[in-house]
Amino acid sequence: MRKTLFGVVITLVVLFTFKYCEDKKEEKITLLENTALIQEQIKNVGKLVVTEGHFSEVFTYKNSKAVFGDLLEAEKRAIVIVNADVTISYDLSLIEYEVDELTKTVRIVSIPKEEIKISPDFEYYDIQADFLNQFEAKDYNEIKKTVNKSLMKKIEASDLKSNAKNRLISELAKFYILTNTMGWTLEYNENPIESTEAFQGLKL
């Protein structure tokens, strides 16, 4: 009787041990699959062009220089009309992140800054230049530099950057939905993200 009872106990222990090992194996496989899926989803995110804008400017360019000492002044001027397309984008493939399998946590370490691209089209009118002060390549470079500086000020004063940030937040919210669906935690700057709206209060 004792031998029979002992045999039953040994059999149950073996069965429970086998089942425990199988459950652990399946849990590990699921964890690895989830980790691979999360990493793949983040890597698949490329450059996100979030905002486009158009600006028009009219500039009057003037330049004068003294010749023959201070006896004469040679001038040159031009009216410049600029039509510029502006795009603001984020290269989300440059997101730095960590995956902690032990705590099932995805930590976003850093998000790349926005990339501002200005594509200006220049039209020159009423170009006037004295014989001793002709237009040169450096004049056109100076015009482009001045235009870009002015356009950057306009971009900063517009709502393009805030619109771009809102689009970025809606894209990042997809990471939360993915991790939350799989039972993982998403963190940014050591702050747990507990809802899609939580991104609104973050400093990105």
C-alpha cells in the first residue's frame, strides 16, 4: 500500500513539474514574441512629415560701397519675391528606447528633435547696379541667408511647430496602445504613460 501511495505521489510530482516547466517555456516564448513584435513595430516607424506650410515674402535688397575714398558711392538694389514651402518632420527611426523583459517595460529614452526644411523659390525684379558695384555670388548668398533667417522667425511665430508636436503625440500614442494591449508598460523620462492623453503633458 505504501509503495502504491509513494508511486502515486512521485507520479503527481513528475506531472506537476512537467506542467510547470511547460507553462514556463510557453510564457518565455510568448515574452520573446512580444518583445520582438514591439521592437519590430518601433523600427518600422520612419520619417514622419507632420506639418507643411507656405510662406511668401517681398524683400528689398540694397548694398552700397564707397569708391575713390568717400568721393563716390556705388549702389546696387533688387526687389526679391520669395515663395517658400516649409515642412516639419520627425525621424522616428532615431527614437532611442530600452526593452526590459523582466518588468515588461518599454522605456523611450529620447525622441529626435523636429527637422525644419525650407524650400524657397526666388524671383528677382528691378535689379539695378552701378558699374563699380555689380551683383556678385556673395550678394545672392547674403539674400538667401537673410530670407532663411526671416522665414525661421515666421515659423517660430506661427502654429506650425505646435501642430507638428500634436501630430507627433498622436503617433507616439500608438506605442502606448501597442504596449498596453500586450500587457506591457510604456515609460518616457522615467514617467509611466498610463493613457494616450498623458503624452500631452510631457516635454518632448
